[in-house]
Amino acid sequence: MASELGLPARSDSHPMTIDRVGELGIVGAGGGGFPTAVKLGTRVPLVIANAAECEPLLHKDKELLHHLAEPFLRGMVQAMEMVGAQQGVIGIKGKYLDIIAALEQQLPRGVRIVPLPDAYPSGDEFILVHMVTGRVIPPGGLPKDVDALVANVETLMNIGLDQPVAHKYLTVAGAVANPITVRVPVGISIGEVIAAAGGATVDDFSVLLGGVMMAKPAAGLDVPVTKTTGGIVVLPSSHKLMERHQAKWPQIARIGRSACDQCRFCTEFCPRYLLGHPIEPHRAMQTLGFTGGADQMVMGTLYCCECNLCTMYACPEDLDPKSVCVQGKPVARERGLTFKGSPESVTPNPMAEFRRVPMKRLIARLGLTEFNNVGPLTDFEFSPSRVVLPLKQHAGVPAVPVVKTGDRVRAGDLLAQPEAGKLGARIHASIGGVARLTHDAVVIDAN
Ligand code: SF4
Ligand code: SF4
């Protein structure tokens, strides 16, 4: 497609197949990085495009649907064909009336739009599938258990573009001069991307990768963008969100043990609990005071999606039930504590739709109201002198390099691939130059 932003054209030289999706190194672009070719190896009647994008301040998927609807819709139809689906659904926030109206003019046969509430966490696969189909994925299950496949907008667009995945779209937000969405070479440093957004507006700043709710603090400005980086949020280092994301476990456990009053707010807001899953974060909090024998309380932690709503929004004491759930998961796995009920016994709480957290209220609670909540797609040309491509930027095993130090590579060349039979994804060069291997990455110094 020759887009108004001068974005890449589609190659017509290959028919789209599951093998081809694997060759292109396409992975879930929404965060998990699950290899898409593996995901497509199923037969389901429904493909759902996840355009819910519920992380505050991020706008990448909405911008792609606005500017790159053609390759996205092509990829959607190709994905439907590969899994044998007759139906496709685009789940997008109902407030984007202009984008929905434009998409409706182009919808392929069998594809419809389901408007979603402007609430967190609408983008969680389990919540999305329930809102679209009315069915509940069983605890520990997958969308295919209820006859659906869910894929992120950019993932489907990458299928439609039919090119090796060497670029990433992301929003730069928060304390930057010009919040934007941009297309960047995979492996570029986040510092260079922040500079493209006009730089930080405060001297002492820190960076969250992936959003603010399910984010990870970046270790520094040299950290490379990967195939799953959906957003870069710059915040003053003193912002309370930074403090919360950087809290250490001993402190979380000590304060949680003494300050939790068992009010249950964390549970009553938990989207997975409201879906009927056997998770009750307030019970996980009780385990902080036990030395063992709390199997039932630990078991539910396995079904926590780590959305962070309990910690960042629900708890009136500013405790961290999400981290307590994360700590409980390996214990539950080790003890083989899984849900033993029947899928039919999992029924949503009748209060679920009244407990959704509106985005505006969440932004206010997180202390983000001062930041400009926009992220227009901008045609910015990046020319990094170096990119660092980690060998593991996907679910599964790290890819094994097929190049060696000193090799000259061109943009789009294959750099690394997973061992035969192992779960993983191929890595391609995002710029031309000279390759150098490190223990966990291929570095390319530009020509
Ligand atoms: S909301 Fe906070 S104080 Fe209330 S039960 Fe949960 S962790 Fe404890
Ligand atoms: S992070 Fe908290 S609210 Fe989210 S699923 Fe886990 S327990 Fe529930």
C-alpha cells in the first residue's frame, strides 16, 4: 500500500500461508510476542481483531486502523482463511466514531465491528472474548476453547504487509514535548525514539515500556525497541507510578502483611474474578500472614492476568495485591494447584459490567491527567547508526543466529531463527550494516 505516510508497500510475490507467517517472523505485537504461525495452526469459526487498546495514553492501534486499514483488513481476511473462519470481528472502542465509520466503508464480507466501552481492561483477551461472544474462556484456557482466535491489530497488519517484521509501531507518551505514534526500526534505542517526540519535558525522568498499567520500567535509554514494544511512557522520576513500579518485594510483602484490612475491594474490581474465574486477590493477600497450608488461596493466583487494576486502582491502602498474585503463581504451579471445576461452572458476576473502570477515571487516579492524551501517527524517518536486536523478543526459546560477526547484512535479511521444532520466531535486520554477535543479541552498525 502506498499510504499517505509513505509506509511500505506490500510484496505480491508470495501467497500468504502459515509457513510464510513464520518465515516473516510475525509475533503477537500486543505484548506477549507469541509466534503467530503457531497461533494460526488451529481451526476456529471466528477471528477477533483486538483493537481495544486500553493502556492509558497509548494510541498505536487506533492510529493504524485510521491510516493503514487496507493492509490490516487484508491480513484479517488472510488470517480468517488460514484458520477456516467465516466470521471476523474488530473490537474497537465505541468512542472512535470517525474510525468506525471509515472502516465500515471497507469491511470485507463476514467482518463486523463490535464497539467496546472506554474502560480498563477491555483489551484483556478473556474480557474481549466475553464482550464479543458472551462466552467465558475457562480458567487457564485459550480463546480457541470457545471457538475464537484473537490477534492484535498490528499483528494482522503485518500479515497483510507480507514483509519480514523489522519495524514496530509505538506511541511515545507522557512527559514529552509532542506525544506521537511512529514507525521505528526494531532494535533502535528508546532514547532515540523519545528524542523524535521532542524529548522529555522534565530533567529527571524515567521510562515505562508498554504502557503504565502492565508496564516495565526501562533500565536506561539504551534499551532497544523490540517487536512487542507498544508504547514508551516518559514520566518524572518522582511520579507515584514510577515509585509503585519500582517497589521491591520485601517491602511489598511487609507493608501488605500489616496494612491489608481485607476490605475485598481488590477482588470486587478484579476483572477475572468478575468473569467468574477462581481468583480473589484479597485471599492471596491473606497468604502473606501464613507460613503454609493456604493452597486454595494460592491456586487462584494462577488465573491473574496481571492487569494491575487491584494495585493501581482498587486498593484504598495503596497495597500491591497484583505482586502478591505474581509471587503466588510459581507456588501454585509447583504444587499442581489448578482449577478442577467444569468450564460450565464458570459464570460471570452479574455486577461485572457495572464495575468496569472508565478510562477517564483511571487516568485521574493514576495521576496522568496533566499529560496530553493524544498520539497521532507521524511520518518520522529514523536513521539509527546502530540497532540491537535481542535474540529473544517473543514467547519461546531465543533464536539462534545465522550470521556471524563481521557479516554484511541488508535490511530485511534473516539474522536468527529458532531451532527446528522449538517454539520461537525469526529475527530480521531492520537496517543495513555490519553484524556483531553478543551473548543475547545481534548488533548491526549501519553502513
Ligand atoms: S483492596 Fe487492599 S486493603 Fe482491601 S483487601 Fe485488597 S489488598 Fe487488602
Ligand atoms: S492484577 Fe489484580 S485485578 Fe488484575 S487479574 Fe490480577 S488480581 Fe485481578
